[in-house]
Amino acid sequence: MIYTSRQVHARVTAREISRVIASGRLIRAGRYYVTPDTAEGVRAALAAGLRPTCVTAAEEHGLWVPPVAGWHVYARRGSPGAGWVGHGWHPSWPESGPIASPGLLLRHAIRCLDPLEVGILADSALHEGLLDQDAVAALAATAPRAVHRVLERTTGTAESGTESKVRLFLQLHNVSVTPQVKIPGVGRVDNLAGRRWIVECDSRQHHTGKETYAKDRARDLRALELGYFTTRLTHAMVFAGWSRTSATLVQVIRSGRHLDPPDRWAL
């Protein structure tokens, strides 16, 4: 949580503020006070008199954040200086709050990030109910074509950033993708691409325990028996190793294996 000095002083005395800060329940950040759970980049930006935006603001809003370097901020007067990623496209900060809203941070992200990374943020904002489809459509209307093509495919149905990125990539390559679909005999899968290609996208938080690992592999085997084939992607494969991963996905698309009905390949 972030509080202005006025909000804090309206509730407690100066002596009580000092006591709360000493206890660690509040942290001074420039003209603001923040709680300890506030993202580090947000605290640092406010302490420096900057305004968090793009991926730095997205983290504070609880969005899925692609692994992008640096703390992204708006500076009132020109460059924010070394160590910051500046987004100084406004003559003045256009909002009343100190952190960019989901809509504003996405406008900044459009001019900063890779189109698929923008798609992750937009998909997450839709998933969390922080933006609606009309708001995303308005952003897409003025975005560069590459970003527009991604934003018009966001739905909010993905349940992780990895899932969102892979689904959007496949759709950009003209693959029909059904997210979060339940396949009889297999269960719910992250994405069904075409008619028989199951694409599972593991995040850092999920699919990592021994029991879950064994269950996932049993599902993969059952899917194979029913005529499906599974590609299981880790967080590292979707981000750090994306160049190789995306090239392999394109090879599968070109092979056309995903277009056959699963019954043809059932064992």
C-alpha cells in the first residue's frame, strides 16, 4: 500500500509516525509512505522522486511481469538518470496517483517492450479484471501494427504469463488455440493447439512438486494413447530460451501434425 504524507498525518501524530516507521510497519519513500510488501522498484522510484510505470508498476498491480531488465519510471524533467529505464513521453505526469494505472502502464509498455511482452501484461490485466476488452481495444487502435496484432488476440483466459505468451505466439502463426480446455480422459490442459497438440506452459509456481510432476507425465501418456501429442514448456524455455523454443514451435506448425483429428493417431 502507498500513502501520501497528508493521508498519514491525518490519521496519526508525528511521534506516532516515527514509532510506526521504527517498527517497520511503514517505510518513508520520498513524499510517500509505503508498507513493507510494496515492490522494491516502486519504493526506490518514489524515494527518488520518480513515477513507476511499465513493468515496475505492473508488478505492484499484481500483473504477470515478463523478465525485463531495469526499473521503469517516468521522470518529470528529462532523463531519470543511470540505473533507470525512462518513459518520459508526457510533459507532466497525467494521473493523480504516484503509480501508473494499468491503462497508462500499458501505453508506456507499448513503446518499450516486445509485442508479446505487451500481450502478457494486457492478458494479465484482463484476467485480473483491471481492464476490460474495450480498454484493450482502445490501446490496440493506436498501437503499432505488430503490437495491435497481439492486443486484438488477448482474452484474459490464460492463467500465467508463460501460457499467455505461447498462446499469443501460436495464434500469430495462424494456429487455432483453445485455452484451458478439458479433454475427456486427460483433464484440463493449458492450450489445445489445432486438433491434437497439447501445449502445457509451466510457471515457476506450478508443476514443480514430485507428485505433480508424476501426475503430469501420466496425463501426457494418456493423451498420447488418445491420439494427442504434448509439448511441455518451462518458464525458462518461454523466456530465457525463447529463440530456440519459438523456432521449434514453428517447425511443429509447418509439419501440420496438429491439424489431424486425434482419432487418427489413437493407440
